[in-house]
Amino acid sequence: MKYYLKEIFQLRKDLLKREKQVIERAYKFAEKAHRGQKFDGQNYPYFIHPAYSGYLLSKWNQDFEVISAGLLHDVVEDCKISLVKIKNLFGERVAFLVDGMSWEIKWNYKNKRYEKDWDGFFRKICKYAIKDSSIILLHCADERSKLEDIFKRKFKKKDEKIEKTKQRFMRYLSFYVPLYKAVGLINHSKRLQKKLFSVTKEIPKSRLL
């Protein structure tokens, strides 16, 4: 597995020693938390995804707390790590950003189970972005990492029907693409739209309207 911590530090020689120490702790903490997990049921270690997210954030000249949050962004949701622990280990801002990356869930009475609340999640992103705009770039890095060719795989999840993939990507197209465009991330918006459109073949109405 590619060692992205080395690349982060090669990119960001401007970081202070104490800032690099926080990033290194976040990297190793997340790597340990995700150990044994695979990305979307594939044979690739899941940690490649958050590690690449952290790399992108360093490439985009984000500060050490944002980079650390990028590395840690899935540990609460996927590894049963508490936000309190993240706050104690990495500080209040990192914990806030990680929380802003974690899904909202709601009870589906029809299916009698908890499911991802897409609308609630989109509202949460906007709410958190008002307090700290870095959350937008964190989501950019998250989605970019999922759609880049680092896994050398097709976009469709393993064992996921193509219609379900299209439905998921349509949600991304209706929210993330116009959101990134609205905040001035034009190139990223176009790149994401192109990737998603190659699967969906249609563009839905924006959820930002």
C-alpha cells in the first residue's frame, strides 16, 4: 500500500514540526482503526481512501488540522471511534470537521431499519460549512478519492446493481456538483460531473435551488 504520509510531508515542507506530529499521529491512528477493512468489498485496504484524501488536502495547501481531519474522516462512522476520543487526541476543530463528514441516519419505518439520511446529510454539510468552510474541501477530497483511479477499479461497488449505482451518483450530481460550482471550485465541479455522468447519462435538478 502506498505510503502517503511521506508524500504529504514532501509536499508540505512549510509545516511546523508540531503540526507534522499531529498529522503523523492522525495517519497512524486512522491506519490502525481501519486495519482489516476493505474498500467497498474489494481487495484494497480501506485506508488507501482516507490516506489519499489527506494527500489531496495537503496538495491543496490546507492546514494541519484539515489534513488530519481528512485522514480521520471515516473513523467515527466506520470504526466505532467516539468523537470525544477524537477531540481529546486531536483537538476540538478536528473533531468538528470529522463530525461534519459523518452521515446522518434515520429510521425507515417501511424497511424497519436505520438508513442513511441523504437530505439530512446535505443539510448538515451546509450547516457545518457556515461555521468552517474547510468542510467543503474535505468533502471534495472525500469524493475525489472515491472516484480517482487509485483503486484501478470500475466506479460500481462490488455486488451493487447498476441502477443503485446510478441512483447514488444522481444524488452526488444533484448536490456536490452544484455546491462545488457555487463556492468557486469550478474545475473540481466539472471533473466530478464528468466522472458521474459517464455512469448516469443524465443530470438531475440541483438540490441547492
